[in-house]
Amino acid sequence: MRKPQKRITDLAVIFAILDSCHVGRLGTTSSDGWPMIKPVNFARDGWILYFHCAVQGEKLDDIRRDSRVCFEVDLPVAYVKGAPDTPCRAEYLYRSVIIRGRATKVEERGEKIRALDALMGKYQPETLFTGYRDDKLEITGIVRIDIDDLSGKEELGKDTIREQALQLLASGNPLPVVLEHS
């Protein structure tokens, strides 16, 4: 990372970003050798990410060809307005995580259920699910990403803007918001 002061070194913060972001972007290599990025819903279980997909398709074809993947999430915090006489003071505050890992299709029923429980727990935590029908499990693809490397990065501004950004992150209120320099 070119600017080490932007690196997030606290693993708990990195995991919190992953757990709070609803959409991640999966990077694979397509059959023609070009990079391919696809948005996916995902859930984390320790050092593993899971997402669901069709049982056949481009994502799985790419993963079978080369299991190495990249995965990215970003958490927009705030847009800070510039003023007519100081447009360069406009800035975008964010946190992000980039992962490199290896992806595999999950075949084992127990792990599929564990992955689906993690996904449902993330996206619908208020509901207790009691089971998954076998016919639905058969037509649901699950991919596991074993994390080899991850890095977090943030730009939260300086001085009072940074203080406001940290308060916003701690508040649990919907993000992003618009801030103005004082």
C-alpha cells in the first residue's frame, strides 16, 4: 500500500467491515483471459467467505479453471462537500477490504447448510430458520473462499471531519451521509 497511514491493521475492524457490507465483488479470470468482476451477497465464517450462486455458470466455470480469486468490499462513510472557492476540499470517506484467496464449490451437505445459515444470519438475522429442503439444496450452488491474504484501507479525513466519521461509524446509523467542512 502506497500510503501506510491508510492501512487498517486491526483485524477486528477488517472483519467488522466484511460483516457489515452487504455486497462484495468477486474477481475471477474469464475463459478469454480477461479479469471478470461480479457482485455477490456473501457471509463470513471465520477466515472463510461463502456466497451462493447457480449450480452452473460463469463464476463456477472461472473458479474451476483457476481457483485463485480476489474479493473486495467497500463501506462508504460520507461525502464531504467542497465549497465554491475550495473545491479540492471535497472528499469521499470510506473503509475497504481486499482479499486474495482460493475458491471451491461446496458439495458436502453439512457445509452447504452451514454456509446458508451464515448467509441467512447476515441478511435476515431476525428470523430463526429451521431447515432447508433437499430439493432446494440440490439446485443451490455454494462457493467457499478460503482467505489467503487480506488488507484493509480507510480514508476518514482529518481533524474534526475524522472525529465525525468515527462517530458515524460507531452510531450504527445508515451510511453514507453528507458532511460539510466547518
